[in-house]
Amino acid sequence: MQHIKWQKPVLRVAVFSAQPYDKRFLNQINLAHFQSLHAELVYHISPLSEESVPLAALCDAVCVFVNDCVDEPVLKLLSEQGVRGVFLRCAGFNNVDLKAAEKLGMFVARVPAYSPEAVAEFTIAIMLTLNRRTHRAYNRVREGNFDLNSLLGFNMHKKTVGIVGVGKIGLAVARILKGFGCNLVAYDPYEVEEFKALGSYTTLDDLLQQSDIVTLHCPFMDSTKHLINRSSLKCLKTGAMLINTSRGGLIDTSAVIDALKSGKIGALGLDVYEEEANLFYVDHSADIIHDDVFQRLVTFPNVLVTGHQAFLTEEALTEIAETTFQNLQHFADGTECKNALVGGGAKTAK
């Protein structure tokens, strides 16, 4: 009699908002995990929404990114189709209704940290680009214009930089800036000792008042929504540079536009935007963009906007894929998962 080797059942995962780089790194890690986890990844470039839920038919889980909608209606529809797990390829989970997921008995896990240096280094790149106007100089030289007027910058050395949010990314930013000789101040409700060797903690208002550059590295939640608003901007040092590579909702964009017009903000660098879900990760170069606030924002010569790419390094994408598959393994085996937000040994829905 022919011996039939038993194999674990295939775990089908619908991957939403899947870009070519997502496929590359997820496929690499999937191959490495094949002996222990038989996962079949079904890629969809479209984001997860009520309309796209049918794409997850016959799947055990979905894998989503920052701008996918995972609210209660979507979770109910997924649950009705038999989907039992939600796996985030990111640290933030403000787009997931955790209470609804818990009621539905679903497993939700995230990637809590991945190469903080990737985001930190990109943050510094934006600072330096805005300061020395290298993006404008690049365009000038390509047109044969070697005029240096309006390209004047300042030394980073001895400038005061305010870091709002001192997690792993904020600390990585602090280490780099300390090497530049900057004076560092920070605001975070939860102080970490490691930063105290680099700078000092203060209040948010005091940080805004004394900083030449303010950079945001905090999570998006109810308490941090529009942390930078009309009221807090009154405390900002006139002409200061503001950087946000964290979450778009930390900034009230309309208030920031008014501060740019008045000169209160001297330069603005954004890798995120509050209404980015309808714009980012898609080529709109042949389209008319109907977001008037965004269109106004990019008309300023002292504003630099990039499309949420701070995380985009080989090291970060490898870590994201590896951690996602570790979470999937715990889901398949029914074992405790340290990255679980709901189910998988999570004590409460955070």
C-alpha cells in the first residue's frame, strides 16, 4: 500500500493593499516558513472595505495595512464569510474596531515594531531636504539654473529639536540628532530613561516654544488626534520646522495651512496626511485630485510631502513579513501570540 504523507491544511490569507514590494517580501518569508505553515496568499491591490470584502471569500484570514478599513461592518461581513483572523502589516491599529473583533471571536495581531531606524533616517532626510532646499536645487540644476538665491539653510548643530513621542522611532531620531550636535527636548506622557542621556523632557507647550524643529513620533488615538491644532500652534516658535512621519491625524491640516500662510511655520515636512487613504499608494498622475486641502498644501514652496514611504527599506519589509508569518503561525497552531491585540492570548482589547 502506498504511504500517504499527512500535511497540515492550507491556511488561505487574503492580502489587501498589496503592492509589488509586499508580494516580494511576503513570498520570500512564506517560502522559508513552508515546512511549518502551509499558507496560500491571495493578493489584492485594492484596500479592504465593505465593497471588497467578497475578495476574502474562502479565506481563513486577511492581511491589511494602514489605510484598510477594518471597522465593525467590515468585520461582521468577514466573519460571516468564515474569516477568523486579521493580521496588520503595521504597528498602528486605529483602523481596526477591536471591540467588534473581540465580540466576533476574531484573532487580531499586528507588527508592533519594525526597523525604527528606517523611519528615523527618513525623518532626518526630510529635515535636511527642507533645510538645505536640496529638492528645489535638484530641479533647478536639471533646468540649467545654478542660481543659489532662496536656497539658504541653517546649521543643524546647536539647534533645538523637539521630539513628540519617545518610543523606538523617537529614540532612534534622538540618537541621530545628538550626533549632529542638536539640543534635544521631548514630550511623552511615559518617560524612558534612555532618552535622559540624550536630552530632557518638558511639556508640549514648552517644547513648541523653544524648538527650532518639531518632529512627531506618537501613535494616533483619541488623545493625540489633532495634537497640532490652532491652539497648540500659538505656542510654536515662529519660523519653526514641523515634521510628521507618524500618522496624518496628529495634525489639523487646515490649521497648519493657515500657520504656513502667516509664517508661523517656517517649513513643513509630511510623509503622512489625514485624508491619505484616498490618495496614497496609487498613481494619480493622470487624474484630477479633488482634495482641495491637499492641493493647497503642496503649493507652498516650503512644504515637502511624500507618500507614506518612511518604512520602505529592505530591512523593515523583511521584519514586517517575518513578524506577520510568526503571528500567522500562532493563529494556525492556536498558541499564545505576544503581538495579539484580540485573541491569541491577548488579555484585553487594547
